[in-house]
Amino acid sequence: MSIPTITLHDGLTLPAIGFGTYALNGNAGVQAITSAIDNGYRLIDTAYNYENEGTVGEAVRRSSISREELIITSKLPGRYQTYDKVVTAIQESLYRADLDYYDLYLIHWPNPKQDHYVEAWQALIDAKKWGLIRSIGVCNFLPEHLERLENETGVKPSINQIELHPFFNQEEQRIFNDEHEIKTESWSPLAKANEIVQNETLQKIADEHNKTISQVVLRWHHQLGAIPIPKSASPKRQLENLSIFDFSLSDAEMGMIAELTRPDGRLNDQDPAEYEEF
């Protein structure tokens, strides 16, 4: 299965779809992630706060694919955003996964009330110089947060991973990211499954293409220029989610999906201007 690639502004090349690992822990998690790698996923997403970096590392060791062919992402938790704590947290992340480097390391949330995210960003810049990380980015950063990073350090993130799904399509944020050469990555790309699968508009489009609703939604992300990172422990569903590159949605269909967005579409009401992650 041929998966298109996307090159970040710093030169790192990613597959156009990745694999999320939230709540995949222990031996069952290792089996799910190993299955995903064996089924063709090369971009694997974890985080310090998922408490499964060790699980991801073990899956990497058990898989049939060499470490060099994989793009492994982890994320810095909010409680470690002062410079020295960032450096220690990155080292701890690597020890947990038993890896020599992360391909991508992201600040998980800006936590603007704490106001340490610029300091955290400077530590990521340095960790990249030291060879601990190949590419550095952020999650859930609003335009004002992104502008401040670049203005104060001269370095802009390669990626901004944001909540993005048909019920919250983040058009303004995506446009800002694109204008600043920051790639958009989508977390919770399929929203809540029970709501997605009952949506009549999505079902109609899926029937038109003889695809599942999940495949239609993931294809929608791809055509927006975003990188979705769906999660599934099912090998069958893992393969299904990868099978989105053999059809296209029309402009009219993209428009129909765009109309599903809601002003209050966030799944957990996590507004980056207010939400604090620790």
C-alpha cells in the first residue's frame, strides 16, 4: 500500500496518515501498535502523559520494521514547561521508550496562564541541536501563541497538532498554519465514533464511494492538507483506515462535510486559550 508523504518546513518527511496510541497500554497496547506498524503505519503518536511511551518503544522493538523507517512522536506535559524541566522530561521520555531520539517532539498544550511555553520552546530548539529530536512542534497552539514563538525565538514549529474533525473543522486555524508553513495534524480525527457513524450526510457520501464513514472522514482530512492520526486496536480497522488513497471527494462533498462544523464542536470543551494541562 502506497502512502503519500508530506515534507515539513525543516525537511523531515512524514507519511500523510499516522497512528494514535492514546489509551493503548501494556501488552495489549504493544500488540495493537505492533499490528499497526506491520500493517503499514510509519508515523506513531504518543505523549508523556499517555503513560505509554514504554509500550510504544516495545512495539517498535517487536515490529518487523527498522527504527529508521519509523517516525515516532511524543509530547511534553504542561507541568514541565520550565527550561530545565523540559530537558529532563525529554530525556525521561527517551528512557521510557528506550529510544536514542524522537523524530517529533511537541509541546502538548500552551498553558498560557502559566506562561512558560516560550521557555519550553527554547528548550526544544536546543534539544534538537543536541540530536535528541529531529523536528519540533506544538499541539493546540492558537495563532497568538504561534506568533509569539517565532517572534521571540526566530524558530516556528514544524507542526501544530489540533483537535480537528467534521464537527469542528478549525478553518481559521488551518489557514493560519498553512500561511506560516506549519503543517496541521489532526487529533480525534473521527470525533466520537457513535456520533460519526450515525451522521446521514457522511453515510450518503460513504455510500456514493462504496467506502466506510471513517474512510470518508480520513480522506476529508487528507484533502484539507491535514495529517490524521486515527487509533484502532483492530487490525481490520487499522487497514481500513489506511485505505483512503484510492478515491477522492468532490468539491461538493468537501463542502457538505464543511457544513457539519459547529461553533461548540470541541469534544471536551478544551479551549487552548483557557485549558490547562499538567
